[in-house]
Amino acid sequence: MKPSARFKRRYVSFSLAVQGSPPTPSEAKSIVHEHFLSFFGEIGIASLAFKLVKYDGKNGVGILRCARDSVDETVFCMACLHDRNGVAARLEPLATSGSVRRASPSITFSSPPRPRGI
């Protein structure tokens, strides 16, 4: 496939909190997917081409990938999450970028400590 025929990607960094605390990575994936599914439906999700690229359960921050043409819809959908199953939830978009590397400085991911001397 020619590079010009592929869809252009954009990355949206976000913070997620459910009742004031960050959910686990598996909970975050289901929260984001269910919210987008209820907002856009199956066909809408296919046109968005969204994917949860990275999520840090300790800080409650992550990066979501979407198609360039649907960035506005993605950010709007993220901002519309206010509860999940009657529990207060907040999915706040932080920054939009053309690469994961440039989306990452707006958030900090916790990583396990590296062993010294290797």
C-alpha cells in the first residue's frame, strides 16, 4: 500500500479518573471503548480508527490514536464522559500531536526502575 493511501494518524494524550482515582489499565481500556461505542456506534468507531496506545494506571494518563480527519470528534467524545454506571468519571483530553513522542511530554508515565550497571 502506498503511504499516501494510508490514513493519517493523530495522538491525543488524556487523563482518566473514576471517582477521583485512576482506574487499572484493563478498566481504562473498557471504559474508553464502551464510551466511544455508546457515543458513535460500531460504524462510527470504524471510521475513527481509534486505539488506546499507552496507559499508565498509576497516574491515570494515556495516549489514544485516531484518524486525522476525526480528531475533533474524538476530543469532543472524550470531553463528554461524565459518569460510568452511575459513578463519577472524567476523561480529559490534554494535548493533540502527530506522533507519540510529541504527545508524551505533556504527560509523565511511571515506569519500573532500571537496574544499575547494565
